[in-house]
Amino acid sequence: MNLIEINREEIVKRVRELADAKKKWHFHFLTPNCIFNNKEKFALILEDEEKKESYVCYFNEQPEELKIFENLLYKRPEDFDSY
């Protein structure tokens, strides 16, 4: 998988756009010690299934943005704008 590295603002913007447009997407969250993670940081990976593009953002700590991704994926609108 070829990952395009982007910053935290951009990954949140992209996931909101995908969810709003009802596009197919999913995400992965990797801890620093995960064998699939090539950096010693937390990784949030967003996969745009229609464009076949994957984005990654690395964090020194567990990202609060993870909650946004979960809420959008599981369609919990009461929490969409709390971050």
C-alpha cells in the first residue's frame, strides 16, 4: 500500500468530505509497536476506496482525531462537530 503522508488538519478534512459525500472509505489505527507500522509513532490511515488512495498521519500521542473517524464511520452525528 502506498501511503500519502498528510497533516492532522488535512486527514480530518478528507474524512469529513468522504463521509459527507457518502463515499466508501475506512481507516486503520496503528500503535508505535505494530509490525505494520514503519515509524515509532501512532499512525492514522485513511483509505478512500473509490479513488484507491491511502493517506497517513503520524502522531506522537494517541490522536484525539480517532474519535472523529469512529463517529463518522459508525454514523454517530451527535459527536461529529465536537472536535
